[in-house]
Amino acid sequence: MKSTLYGLLALVALLAAASGCGRPEVRSYDALDEKVEEIRALLAKSAPAEATSAQNETTVKATGWATLKGRFVYEGDPPKPSPLNINKDQDVCGKHPLVDESLKVGSDRGLENVVIFVRNRKVEVNPEYAADANKPVVLDNNGCRFEPHVLTMRTTQPLMVKNSDPVGHNTNADLKSNAPFNVIVSANTDAEQKIGSAEAMPATVTCNIHPWMKAYMLVQPHPYMAVSSKDGSFEIKNLPAGVPLDFQLWHEASTGSNHALEIQSGDLKTPANGRVTLTLKPDEIRDLKDVNVPAAELAGG
């Protein structure tokens, strides 16, 4: 990028010098203007992070509300779930048919646990979400696995770490924007955690006592996030309409950076960073229908 800019600047200097040597042709000025515009375009492209950051920190004012829904579909033969190696507390944990949950595909090829969320931090929130703004979210150690496998929560919601098992667990959350925590929860007890800042991507949650246990937790300052269900479907209601919204796609098995999910299907055409910008109309129900996810984008696929 720098070498290209230096070359264009040198060319501009030569054109300017030529125009001042007694031969001011209109064609020279036209060329000069073209190069100036080209430099401006290159400079704009050189700072996408700053532009994106500014957009995410600006409150998005809605002109109405809309819904986005669809179904993520695995493009390939559905893989068979692999059994986990249960090597601790086998008298309790061995009773459960535990399998690797990193890539779950239904018989109809629905891809489970795809996360889609709005990246804009200061997006306007529909008043209907106010009732649940402070409602506790539960992450349960149940059957020697985490339930849910992928959890979403707002920064205003307390997290209740629960243990429904007759054996002890610990819940170790590898947060990035917040202080990581590792709480021990004895059998049939719970503990509350506060998470005050948004996380850019889902954070990994593990149990050091039972190393096969893993989950993910996405924390945002707004409610506009969804996790695809067993049939691959998702729905986000009351999204702000009339303004561009940056959506992030993520899946734990994605081979992309930070597990960002690259898709080239219908309205969801994302580059390697797994992001797409959509503008919805007031009262619109945008149905993306089947969104194909290539097996090659997912480890184990």
C-alpha cells in the first residue's frame, strides 16, 4: 500500500512540474485530478478499522423495526458426532452419552450453533427488550456438559453459573475485554457473575476438572444476537430499520481467524472476517431462507 502511494505521489509531482514549465495543457490537469482522486480512494481503503470503529461507536437511530431470520445449512454430508473420552468421575459423567459438540449437523443438514450478531455497539434498542434487560442468564453444568453450549447475554444481565450435577465443577471463562474468571461451583449450587463490557467475539468457557467440557459465551450491550437451533434456524426480532447494521457471523468449528465464518450465499456474502452489512426496511421480515455453509469452511467438515 505504501509503495503504491509513494509512486502516485511522485507521478503527481511530475505532472505538476510539467504544468509549470510553460506547457499548461488541459490534459495534464485532467490527469492530475484523476491521480488525486485515486490517492484519496487508496487512503480511504488504508484505514478501514478506524471507519468501522467509528461506526460501531455511533448511536444508530432507527426509522422503524424489522426482523431478520433464516436457516444455516451444512453444504456436504453431515459428519457423525464423535464420542468424548470420559476419564473423570465416570460413575456420574459416564452415565451420559457425551459427544463432541463442536460441529453439530442435523439430519436435514441444519447447522447448529452458528452465531450471528450486530457489531454496532451503540445501536438503538427496541423498548420491548427492556423487560429482559436485567434478567439473569443461566450457564448450567448439567450432565457433565455446559448448557447451553453457546450462550448469549447483555452487559446488563447477571450471569448465574449453576451446577446441577452431584459432582463439583469449575467454570473458567477466558474473557478478553473483561477480567477472566474461574469460579468453583460445588454440587447443586450456583454463583453469580457480573460482566460489564462487551466481548468482540464469543469467549471460550471450560471446566478444568472435566477437560472435555467446553462452551462459548457472547456478551454484547444490546440484544441483537442469535444462535442457530438444531435445525439451523435463527431469528432476530425488532432490529433497527432504515440504517446500515454490521453483522458478524461465527462458528466454533470455522477455520477463519477467531472462528469468523465466511459465507457466499444469497444476501450473506461475507469476506474472511465473517462480516456483512444489511439495511432493513421498517416492518420488513427479511427471510434469508437457506444459507449454505461449505464443509470446507469448518474443521472436521
